[in-house]
Amino acid sequence: MTATSVTGRQPTVRSAARADATAAAPVAFRGVGRAFESAGAVRPVLRDLDLDVAAGEILAILGPSGCGKSTLLRIAGGLDRPTSGEVAIDGTPVAPYDRRTGVGFQEPRLLPWRTIAKNVALGLPRGTPRETARTQVARLLELVGLADFAGHRPREVSGGMAQRASLARALARNPGVLLLDEPFGALDALTRLKMQDLLLDVHAAEPTTVLLVTHDVDEALQLADRVILLGAEGDEPGAVIRQTVVVPGRRPRDRGSAELAELRGRLLDGLGIDRHGVARGVETTTTIPHYPY
Amino acid sequence: MSGTDAAKTTSTDRAGLPDGSVDRHFAAPVVVGRPTAAAGSYDESGTDVGPDAKDTGPAASVAPRSREPRDRRPLTRRRWFVVVGGALLPIALLLVWQLVSTNGLVPVSQLPSPEMVWLAAIDLAQRGLLGQYVAISTQRVLLGFATGAAIGLALGAVVGLSRLGDILLAPTLGAIRAVPSLAWVPLLILWFKIGEESKIILIAIGAFFPVYTIVAAALRHVDRQLLEAGRAFGRHGISLFATVQLPAVVPSVLSALRLALAQSWLFLVAAELIASSMGLGFLLVDSGNNGRIDRIFLAIILLAVLGKLTDAIIGLFERRAILRWA
Ligand SMILES: Nc1ncnc2c1ncn2[C@@H]1O[C@H](COP(=O)(O)OP(=O)(O)OP(=O)(O)O)[C@@H](O)[C@H]1O
Ligand SMILES: [Mg+2]
């Protein structure tokens, strides 16, 4: 379950490794629940979640839309507080907007009045010397393939490019825990593969704990050490961990292996049931849905 | 006096310019257009090259390059068209006015001719009143505007940024805003007599509310997702304000200032109409009492020109700010 860091990565990423590298930190969820109050009614979204993420592990979080994946991530980053239970990073409770985490939001959330480079610079730890900041940002932009767009405004780049800039910003502070909410959602197939490799490269060069929300089962199996599937269980509202899959083998994994295919089927089944086909009496789909579902 | 002086110097300036420079002055805006930096360097390079190389210098090579992308822009986006288009209606109005008044369609006591208004201006200027009235009115507007806008910015920031500030101040300020502004006049006159303070305070009240209201609302409605992103990357308090909130509201602040300036002119006239011994508002009342319709026209035209001028200055900043911040 503990991460096995991958060796033999490209030198470009190694050069991005910094002396001030923060050590990867373990994350522990203890009985975490989150309910939202809306229109007078209290609606539980997450229910009694227990989860340990080892330092340096890549954990993928799967689940149907609206099941609480982003909520879980926000709680881990101190952007939201659980209604019950608690989360600790490296043994200490998560503080509001915890500095040990770097967040890649589901939306790019770039500041429209800043250039892409300045937006990425926002992610650097405060007080980074100007010169260091400049080289860091240049490296990060190079890494995500946006070197030529450093001076552009967010409105002048595509959605996928904005998402890559947002990823670079999250990486910039070299966090102990990296929280990525569907970081590759808006990318075309090829760029997506490149960015997945990039993430693995960065992870190999500077092992950090990664919580990665995704809709893509293949992506989860390709990147993660472990995959959890969130979803409602039974009639009770609120998501729990329905499945935990430890992904065998070392990265990079062979996408065609029979073992992965079996896991893929299991996870898709888990997601498929959540599509309420059975509950509504609708005929269950016979073909395996492909991303995006 | 100063009015005629100004008029004279501009006309003599134009007449006195050497032919070449007049040409350049008129040619530059058409070819290079508004980007003032470009226009400036154009001129400089022209003088650098010297008189003999005027036609073959860098100016000649720059012109076609800068012309090419401009020609693709629609007519309504071009600077000269905007200027000419905006001037069409005033010129047409002036012509109609001239025609109507010289044909005797309307008696002169109802509608003076443009010439009469012009003469009234010269007459007032020679008495030294025109410059004084314009100066004092402008001064009142600027002082009142600056005071009101500054307080409006400060209180707008407090109410827009802090929940507590909102709770403590917003209801009271809302109630004060509900008071029709002219209701302050008798009170101000009682407290401050007919001095400068009473007018400047009234104008400040007029400038305060648009700024306060717009700035508070803009700060309250800064994109929450961006705020959260700012916080997630370690910004809070002043640094969050500087990183996210301030840049987000710059365009709103400028349009608020613009609105406040217009209000300031409005309140200036209100203040001067009611209690003053000089200024454009005073000119209006005084001329009304004496039946000097030419001077009434003059005052109205001056107010229009001054208001538009000060508005254009802020408008310039606003356009830049929108390019930079939006
Ligand atoms: N601030 C909030 N107030 C009220 N309800 C909320 C709030 N944030 C999230 N929710 C609710 O919590 C549930 C889970 O939201 P969340 O964003 O975590 O879903 P998700 O799993 O990330 O979905 P998606 O895959 O579509 O991004 C949703 O039903 C949503 O309506
Ligand atoms: Mg989400």
C-alpha cells in the first residue's frame, strides 16, 4: 500500500527538483463526515470516512458526479471543515487553508488580470526570492508545455492550457500533499497522456502524497497506487468508500495487462451500479461505458 | 480676460505653426492613430532624421506597417471615425441653431443666436468673470469630488470587506442615502453659511454615495472561487486584498468614480443655484433673474463642456484599467 517511487525518469523533471523539497506527508481521515444544510434540510454528503494515505502514495478517488469527491479533497486541504471526524496531515490536524497542501481546483481558477506566469507564481511559497521565483516559474511552465504562453492572459489561452497552468500552480509550492481535482478533465487524449506522465515524473523526482480525483478509471489505474471508489451504500444518503483497489505492479503500467483489465471491470461495475440503472428498473447497460461517461 | 487670452493663443498657435508641422499634426492621428506612444515616437524619429530626410526616414517605413492591421478593423473601431462621428451631432445642432435663430423663426428673447452667446462669453471674459466662474466651479467640483470619493472608497471598502463593518455601517449609510440630497441644503447653509464649505460638502455628499455603493457591492461580489484560490495559496488579509480583491474591483471603482464626477457637477449646480455669489450656477440664476438668455446658454454650454472634459479624463483611465485588469 505504501508508495513505491519509480526510478529512471527523465532528467528534465529532475532539474525541477528543488533543494527545499518538502517531505511527502501521510494523510489520515478519521470518521470524517460532511453534511450540507440547504433549504432547511440537512443532507449528508460524506459519511463516516476512514482512510489512511501513506506518505508518497498516489491515491485516486473515483465516484459518480456529485458524490462528494471534491468535498473530500477540500476537507483534506482545509478549504472546508468536516461536520464530524477529523483529518490529520503528518499527525497534526489540518489547519484552515493548510500550507502543507497544494490544490489543483476542478476549475482552473486563474486570476484573469495576471499573466499565466504570474498566476503560476501565485503558487510559490510566500517570500520566495524574486530570482528563484522567476526560474521556478519558467521551469514549471516548460514542464506543462506553456513556456510560450508565459505572458498571455488566462482569457487568451484554451481551457486545457488554463488547466495545465493551474496544475503548474499547484506544483509550484512543492507541497507535502498534492490535491488534484480532475486535473486532466479538459485535455485532449494526447495531452492528457503527456500530463499523466508529467505527474508521474514530478512524483518520481519529488515524492509527494497525491490525492487525485478523476472520472477516468483507466487514468486511476495508470497513475495510482490505490484507488478508492466513493458512493452511496444502501438507502442511506451520504457517500462511503465502496471499494478499495490496490493497483498491482510498478508504474509505468502496461495498459493492456489482464490484471488491470479485471480491476477496470470491477471499478466500472462499481460505478455502473451507481448510475441507478438497476434501482430505476432500467435495463442495465451491457457495454462498458467509456470516458466521459 | 483669461478666456479670450486662451482663445487667442490657441488660434495664433495654429496660425503661427510652420506648414510642415501642421501637416504632421493632422496627419499623425490619421495614420498612426491613438496609440500615443506610437505617435510620439513617430514625431521624434521625424525630428531626429532632420528636414532633408523627412520623406524617406523611418516614418515612411513605419506607416505602411502600422496601417495594415488597422485597415482590418471595422470603421466603428477606428479612432478618427469615433472622433468625427461623435462631433457630427454637435456640429449639426450648431448649424440648426444658427439657421433657426438667424431666420427669425424663434424670437431672440427665446433663443439667442450662437453669435450672441459667443459675444456674451467675450463680454464676461473681459470683465474677468468668465474665468473666475469657471475656475471656482471647477475647484468646488474637484474638491467635493475628491473628498466624497475618498470617503466613499474607504467606507465602501470597510463595508464590502468586513462582515462587521457591513452590519455596523450599512443600515445607517443606506438611510442617509435615502435622504434626497437637496434636503441637506438648508441645514448646510445654517451650519456653514454661504461659504465654500457648504457647497463642497454638498458636492461631496453627491460624490460619496455612488462610490460607496458601487465599491461595497463590487467587493462583496468578488468571485468566491478566486478568493478561495487566493486563500489556498497562502494569501489572507492585506495580501489577499492586494492579490485578488483590489484587482477584481478596479474597473468597478473607475466606473464609480466616473458616475460620482457626474453627480458632482449636478450637485455643484444645485449648490450654486441656491446660495452663491459666483460660479456657473450663480451665472444661471443671475442671468435668469436679469433675463440674459444668452448667458444662460453660455452657462449651460460651459457646464456641458466642462463635465464632458472631466468625464473624458476619467474615461481614459477607465479604458486603460479595463484593458489591464478585466
Ligand atoms: N457549499 C455547498 N453547499 C451545499 N451543498 C454543497 C456544497 N458543496 C457541495 N455540495 C453538495 O455536495 C455534494 C458533493 O459535491 P462535490 O462537489 O463534492 O461532488 P463531486 O463528487 O466532486 O462531483 P463532480 O464529479 O461532479 O465534481 C453535491 O451534491 C453538492 O450539491
Ligand atoms: Mg468535483
